[in-house]
Amino acid sequence: MIAFILRRLVASVGVLIAVGLIAFVMFRYVGDPVNQMVGIETSAQERAELRHQLGLDQPVIVQAARFLLNAARFDFGVSYQFKQPVADLIGARMPATLELALVASILSLAAGVPMGVYAALRRDSALASLLQALSLIGISLPTFLIGILLIYLFAVVLRWLPSFGRGDVVRIGSWWTTGLLTVSGLKSLIMPSITLALFQMTLIMRLVRAEMLEVMRSDYIRFARARGLSERTVHFRHALKNTLVPVITVVGLQLGSIVAFSIITETVFAWPGMGQLFLQSIQNADIPIMAAYLLMIATLFVIINLVTDLIYVAVDPRLRVHINRA
Amino acid sequence: MRLRSARSLVLTLIGAVALLIPALTQAAEPKILRFAFQGELKSVDPYQINESFSLSVNGAVYEGLVRRGPDMKLEPCLATSWEVLDPLHWRFHLRKGVKFHEGQDFTADDVVFSAQRVRGPGSDLKGRIPADAEIVKVDDHTVDFLLKRPDPFLINEWETWGIFSKSWAEAHGATEATAMNATTPPYAGLHANGTGPFILVSHEPGVKTVWKRNPNWWDKSKSNIDEVVFTPIPNAATRVAALLSGEVDWIDPVPLNDQARVNANPGTGVLAGPEVRTIFLGMDQSRDELGHSSVKGKNPFKDVRVRKAFYEAINEDAIAKKVMRGQATPSALMIAPSLFSLSKDFHRLPFDPASSKKLLAEAGYPDGFEVQMDCPNDRYVNDEQICQAVVGMLARVGVKIDLNAEPKSKFFAAISAAGGFDSSFYLLGWTPSTLESFNVFQYIMGCRDPKTNWGGNNVGDYCNPKVDALAREALQEPDEEKRDEIFAKAWKISLFDDVGYIPLHQQALAWGVSKHTHVIQRPDNYYIFAWVNKD
């Protein structure tokens, strides 16, 4: 078991190094950071000096090695555009993104599961067909379009909700800020979280529906019915419970992509999170922020996958036997 | 019946309270100006980047010795007056009784210190004062500037050379703008202490910046704003929605597509005006063989007939009307009319495809040729669409253009000196920061000299020593009228005899402003909070 974990950890480190290197190579194609750091009248000489200070005139190998070594120490340096430490900048934006991702996940579960159950149990009802149709829209409409439509309807026409930003935030501890404790913060959260949750919600709904239909056909449900259990017990105690195992796995895995996908939602709603910071830094060829962000997202995915693997092993005895034999 | 009257009484009471609440709160409500821009404020240290957005917004906190009024005229600010004792010796009399936001007195020491800081490491505004100029404190409120060369435009950019407090900067280790390889966060990047009409309250980089009114400002305020809140909203549709819904009072820019909607909305309007930036096309005239092209062994752009043919093939009126939807002024010169007194004597070469074809044939390209055009797609208003229009127009005279539209970070990397001026044909915009012709001759029209940065942004290296000589002659001429006559000669040679560049237009500014907010728009697109009033 320990060997398995170790093997997995080594593989994870390998993935991170690979991501780091790929990221580094990609940065060479986003443009010249020096151009974004100075005004247009700055002389070629001053630009060369700057390039030298940043180490951009060194051989690629040296730059890549330095980048990886610093990254291993979580040192991403100073942002080119803001002249502030990258760790501070990302740290200040992290609460916004995590709160948004968390609320979106809860929302997608809270709405997706009941909708999926309903669509499976009342397969032929009009509402179920409507849900199916809606889920198709949710899965196929691009996020930014949904965001803009929501903004137009609820901010411009009805004027119920704010169109951008995070509202007022409350500081908790030294670095966490939350918008969950103020009215304007909660109002600001509604549209971005719905926008971000919509795709996950439809995914969960379709998954629950498919799983539920599958489970409803299985023998133990038939036996449960034969035992004379009420429909309610059959549906929710037996069927739904067994449906949820794969659903939870998917939701866990999707948590990473919710954080990563939030880039678009954050940009549409000018949500001051990490995704917006990342997009700003691409436009400004701000390599330190891009590097830190990419590696952070990669780490997140690696951790989630690692934990999922370990949980599988803990849950499924068959896998354990297999591993011990190997 | 009784029940109903009781209910109506309650309703009346509620109504009365509802009426009272806004009346009570309105009296004490501070006037908050909420402003949104497409980009972010990179730093509250004004020396950090020479970019007009940062310079103008930080100008609310840091003031210069001089400033510009709504008509762009220079006027006294922290200096009450100045005299040019001789062309190499300027004397400035400083305003007395001015205090910095944190209470320090403003004296000559602060000016001498700021002159060092602005030319020191990490500063991107090194050009504000010549490197070899000597700044001498005469007494607490008099400063001398001793120059090595005459410079009639010395103070033209000083509105954005904000004065720092020497003692404040020293106390906080902020005596230098942040070097690129700094490892500690710069104090002056998050805190500010100037003499200006607004005091920085907080700055969250890329998220939000808040200023409050400076009650002790030395000047009489023209604004009734108590607080300014700035938020970057990168997405254009969201920015417009925020204005339409009344969540912000002032946005820039409003995309051309949304201008009708902003005007149709009862509470908002577009404030448009000509900008001082000129958009133009440049051609590579330096390489012996044109790169990115089907022509081998020679460079067609070295032939003035080809350059003229390109010029005549472009229907700028159509670009201004169709691509820019009327929000552009076609330009005959590489400088905006408001910045050059003799502009009206110049007219664009006529749009004439037949003559263009003839010129191409005379130059040996009867069937045209093929060349790549480099174009930014996120820098100027409708930049990529302008290039597409140019591609279509040139196709009609037989020139096949391979359009390479890129984001600005890639575009500028390629066409800059560092990228080896790697472009054969390109679109660029230029605002002369000193707001006069010499700057354009120095950076855009001048023969490239890497040692002095003369011609530093002359990507195609158009070069005519006669033009350079005229520009240098103008620099020695103290009289503005005579100076402009010299510039007129230089414009005539460079743009009409040589066709060194193809000027297109000045794009229009488009601010979105709520009807309750009154702003003043300057053609250099500066945002001056001290001129804003709210009903």
C-alpha cells in the first residue's frame, strides 16, 4: 500500500515537472514581457538592460532550470506588471475564486441531483423532457454567453443584481476575505455562481438520470419492490444511494475544473479572482503570474486525482488485492 | 370598513417613512464617483510605467510643477511661475504653503529629490528631464534647471512628473522606483503621498483602487466628489452593462458597437471627441530585400512610387465612415490638427486607384506583389478591422496582402527594436507625449540611431537627413510660430515628397458617462477626477 502511494507521488512530481516545462516553453510564445513593462518611448538600450536584469538574455536551458528550481521552492518572484510578489497577488485573489467555486459546486449538486432523480423516475412526464432539453442548452451554450445574458436580464433590465465585482467583503484573519457575510457580497455571488454551476449542474443531472435508470433496472430494486417496500424507500434509500457513488467521484474530479473554468466566468463578471488575474497576465505577458497559476492548477488536479485514487483503493477491496499482488 | 381604514393608515405611515428615509440619508450621502476602465492600474507609483492611463489616474495624487487645462494649455501648478534666463537655464518659483497628504511641507528639496528619482533606476519616465541636466536648489522655493542643450519642450511633459516628498520617500525606503528584479514589495507601489486633490485610500492591484477628497488641497476644487472608486472591467459587454444599470458613472472605452445603445438609454450617453493619437501605416524602407514578401532580391518600398501607390490605393474616407462608424478624423499628417497650428494647409493625397495602378506599373510591378502586413488586434479602436479594409483596398490594385493580426504583446515584440524591427508593412498609432511635432520627428520620422534612441520607433526606418536637419533646426527655434513653419517644411518633405508613411486618421475617444455625472474630456484621454461633478 505504501509502495503504491509512493509510486503515485513520484508520478505526480513527474507530471508537475512536465507541466512546468511545457508552461515555460509556452511563455516564449506569448510575446516580449519587457514591451509590456515600459512605455513605447523607452530606448532599446534601457530595454536591453531590463532584459538583462530579468535574466531573459540567458540561454533557454539556464532560464528553464532556474524557473523549475524556484518553482520547487514556491518562489515565483515579482509580477512584471504590478511589481508585487506573485504569492501575495495570488493569495489575495484566491478567496474570491474558492468561494465562487464552492458555491457553484454546492449549487450544481443541490439542483442537479434532484433534477436528475426526477428526470429518471418520471421519465415520460413533460417536466422531465423539459429538463432534458434545458440540460442540452446548459451543456452547449458557452459560459460567456450565459453570463452576458444573465447580466443583461438581471442587471440592466430588471436591475436586481450587480453586473460586476464581488460587492463588499469582510476580512477574516490575516488574508481571507469573504463576500458571504454582506448583502452586496451575496447578491454579487448569485449570477457568477449560477453561470459557473450551469455546466456542472447539467452534467450532474444527466449523470444522475443515467445512473438512476441503470440502477432501477437492477435485481436488488426488483427484490426491494418484491419485499413490499414503499416506492419512496426504494427510490431514495436504495436506488439513489447507489447512484451517488459515481456522482461523488465525478463531482470531486470536477472541482478542479470548476476552479480552472472560472477564468471565463470571472472575466465576464469582472470577479476579482485568480482566473481574472491569469487572463490579465496573459495580456501583459506577465510570466511569473502565469507560471505560478498554471503550476497551482496542475498541483490541484494532481492532488485531486491522487486522493481519488487512494479513496478508490480504500473503498474497493478488489483493487487492494490487485495492488498487493503487484 | 374600519379594517380598511386601519390598513390605509398603516400604508400611509409606511409611505411616509419610505419618503423620509431617502430624504434623511440624502443629506449626508457622500458623492462617490465610480469609474471603470478596460485595463488595470498597474501601480500607484507614477514613475513605474509611462502609460497614459496610469499617468493620468495617479495625477490625482501626485502633481507636477505645471499642469494642463481642459484646452491642453500649460498652466502653473506646484510652480507659480518660471522664466528662461537663457536657453540653458530655467528658473522655477515654487508655490508656498503647499502640504503633502501626510503633512510634510512642499519645498525645493522635494523637487530636487523627485528629479533624481524620476531619472533613477526603475523609473520609466527617465525622459522627463535630460539625463545630463543639473537641478539646483536656490532657496526653499526656487529651483534652477541647468541644461546642456536647449530644449524648448522641457516642461511639456511635466504634468505627469509628479513631485514626491523627499522625507516620506526616505522614511519608507521608496527613494527609487521599483527595479524589475526587486525581491521586496515596493512601498510606493501600494501607498502614495502627493500634494494633489485626491488622497489614496487603498489600492488592491488589478481589483480596486479608492481615493478620497483632499480637504486641504492648495487649489480651489472644481469638483464636488468626495470619493473615487476605480474598478477594472476588462469585458466590454460587462463594462457597458455596468454603466447602463447605473452601477458605475463613467466608463472608458465604449466599443463602437455599443455606442448607439448607450446613447439610447435615458440615463447615459457617449462623450466622444477627437483623440490626439494618429493611426498610420508604415513600410520597411531599410532592408535591401523585403522580408515576408514574394519579391526577391529587392525592396519595392524603397521606391517612392510604390509607397505613393499604396497611399493612393487606400480610401481613408471609407475607413473612417464604415470601419470606424464615423468615429475617426482622416488625417493628412502624422500629428493631430489640435497639436500643430498649420495643419489646415495640408490635405491627404487623393484616393485614386487608377493612378495607384499606374505608379505600380511604372515601378515594375504591373501585377502587384505579395507582402505580409502586421497588425495589432487589441491595441487601437477596430485595429484589425482597419487592416482588413486596407487588405481589400490594396487587392484592388493588385497587391496581395497576407494579414498577420496579433495581440499587442506579440505584435510589439516583433516590430520593436528588440524584435529587430521585424515587419515589412504594419499599422501603428502614435501620440506625441510632448504634444507637438518634434516628438514625432524624433521617434517616428527620424533616421534610426540606436545610440541616441533617435528614430527609436521608426520601424520601417524611413530616413531623410534633410527632415532630421529641419527637426533639429526647429529645436533651436524659441519662437513657436517660426518653429511651426520649419515643421511644416519637414512634413511636406517627409509625407508628400517622400511618402515615408501613410497617415490614416485620429480615432475618436468614446467615454460612457451617466447623465448625473459631468466630466471634462481632454484630447489626450486623461481622466481628471478634479474636474468631475455629480448631481
